[in-house]
Amino acid sequence: LSRRPAVVGFSCYIWNIKQFAAMADQIKKACPEIKIVMGGPEVAPFPQKVLGAYPGVDFVACADEGEETFRKFLRQLILGEGSIGDVPGIAYRSADGVRQTSAPPFIDLDAAPPLYTRPSPPQAGGLLETSRGCSLGCKFCDWGNTKMRYLSVGKVEREFRAMVLLGDIRLIDADIFMNRRRGAEILDAFLRSAQGTSARLLFNVNPTFVHPELVDILAQAPERFYVDLGIQSVNQEVLKMVRRPFNREKVESNVTYLKRRVPRLPMRLHLIFGLPGDDLNGFRTSLDWALRTHPHEMYASPLCVLPGTDVHKESESLGIRYSKLPFYEVLETTWMPREDINRAYELRLYATVLTHWKEGLDALFTDNLPVGVSYIQFLERWIERLKGMGLGLLAVDDADRYYGPDLAWRQLHETPDFKAAVLMATRRFVRQESGGPGLDGMSRDLPLMTR
């Protein structure tokens, strides 16, 4: 408000919509003359709903891409070019109700202004989109139009050369490995650009698209990369229901090859629980598979029924109940009742914390698991042992359980005595389970730890 703006614009995502909606209301009450426009995936699919729910919002950019809409919107509002009805891809209130104009054509990515090769304020790292669209069309995701469009590799490299001076670069493409040749060119361009800096390239990959040619480039400088592997589930039928291509044999082979060829490459496996068709045992199977790969990190998240996705549109027919507030996390499904969802939250909390905590991971998953016991069974026994001793991590019914792993890791990190007690209990648990010395007297050796 101190800047006395004519327009305030908000790019609305799942993590900021509540705060932005409150800010819009405060701004409008303080200065009714300020025009407020919202855009982004949290509002674009439902402009009428947004304008009805948030009286402080004047306009909603509702096109798949907002750049041209916002540019013409500003020129109309500030310079008086044409009328608001001439702005493509925008919704606003009129005497006849909410009016929505037709969307503009997609922009030419190469013709768009550069993001980082011009002067910019200091920042730590940056985000870069080198392509738009996604050829997969998974039902739980809304990555926009499926028609792929690309930024030229030359322009990408020019952006890289500016960005590496800022720090790490996170690519926000759907998957740069879907186009093998171009993926290799982007990795090469980054390595050339990053010479003499400490910058890393972080990106998402579907393991289906991992190819030896790409792995060879990663092997040149593994410390320069951080890879998120989107597994989601190892259940073929579940992934078929959400229209995600999956060949378990190929995925297992690719992940094994990647870990063997580039053992020092930082990787994180990602799973989703609560998907249509998946039950608790199915999630346990996926979690067991992930733990057996010995990932550097692992993260399992609840299905988020994102606005505009097919899962959102079909939630009723699929028997999915979910929170109506961001993050729209699943509450229960036809296949996973609420108590199973709660159990999945608990399993992912312990598994995620464990993979971040190398000392604890090494202590629990030695090479000598009891005969006939799976990783997930051993994990579950360990959880029950810790809880029985008063050493359990944060409970799964905490108010902010979406961030449970982060809170639990902080609990361990900031409480050295608690962390040491959990580690000691883990080592003794493993000795007992593997036939070593029992746990007699453990309660006398450990301090009484509670939340």
C-alpha cells in the first residue's frame, strides 16, 4: 500500500491461495480503488467461483497461459488501449454476471523476454521452464495443454549462464527426459554453463525415460545434479486407472542401472498414497519397493485432488473424499477408509524421516534382515517398538500432518537426547530381531522420552 499501486496481481498456487485471498480482502478494504487480478492454477479453472467467493478480486486470468493476458490487461488498464472486453483470457463481473473472454493463442517461447539474462534483483537460485505441456496426461496432474512446446536449447543455455551465478537451478518442466535428444542437450548445456561455479541442476524424472545416454552425462559430474524420481506407485492397475504409463520391469531396471552407474547421484523417490484403486496393502508394497532400492531420500505424499484435474472432476464417481481447502489432500477413498489413510500418513512419516537420517537408516536396514521379513514389515515392527517405549515421532493426527515429516525431522534435529535415544533403541531392536542380545533392561538404560 505504501507504493500506492493501481493494480495488484497475485499468482495463485496451492501453497499461497489462502494468504493471497486474505491479502486481497485487506487491500480492497484499505484502498477500494486498487484493481486486484488473480491468475495461476488455483483460480484459472474456476473464475466464476473465485469472483463469487472473493469480493475483493476484480479480475481472474483464466487462460492456460497468463503472460499475454496480463500484458494486454495492463495496457488496457494503465494505457487505456481498447476495453476490458478486448483482453483475451480474462473473467470479470459485468451487469449480466461474470463475463469470460476467449483465450489468447499460445505465446512463442523463444520470442518471450529472457528471465535471467537481464538485470534482476539478488536471489538464491532460480526456477526455469524450458518446455510447456506434457505428453502423459496423468489424471492427478494438471500440467496444461498436452501439446509439447520447447524453448530453444541456445536460449536455455543463455539463461543457465546467468542463473548459475545465483545458485541452484530448479527446472519446472514436466520431464526433460521425455525427449531424449533434447534432454541430453540440456544437461550438456548446464555442465558447460556451471563450470567454475557451485550451481546444481534439480529436476523431475519419470524413471521410464531414464536412458544410458542420459545417465552417462549425469555420471560426468553427479554432484552437479539432484534428481526427483516420480514412481507414485508400483501397482500396474492403479497407474492404469490414473492414465500413467508404467512398466515395472523397465522402471526397476532403469533405477538399478542409475544407482549402479552413478552411485553418488543424489536422488529422491516420490510415492503417492490414496490414488484411485490403491489400498493400504498396495501402498505398503510400493513403500517396500522404494525402501529396497536404498534411496538417498524418499518422500510419500497423499493424493492432492487439485482443481482442474481429472481426478478432481471424477472424484465423486471414483469415491474419493478430500479436504476442500488447500492442499486438497485425500481423506478417504472406496479402497482406503480413513483409518487406512491415517496409517499411510504414519508409515510415510517414519519412512521419510528415516531416509533423511542416514545414521538411523543404516542402523535399521542392515544387510541381515530376519529371514522372510520384508522391509515394510521390519519398518512397521520398528515403529511399534518406538511407540511402545515412548519414543514415537509426531502423531499422525496432528493438525498439520501434511508437513509431518518436516516437523518430525526438526523434532529429532533439535533434540539431541531424543535422537540418541531413538538411535540406541533402533540398534537394540535390530540386534533382537536378528537373534542378538535381547532388550532386557532397555527401559532402565534409556531416559524416559515423551513428546
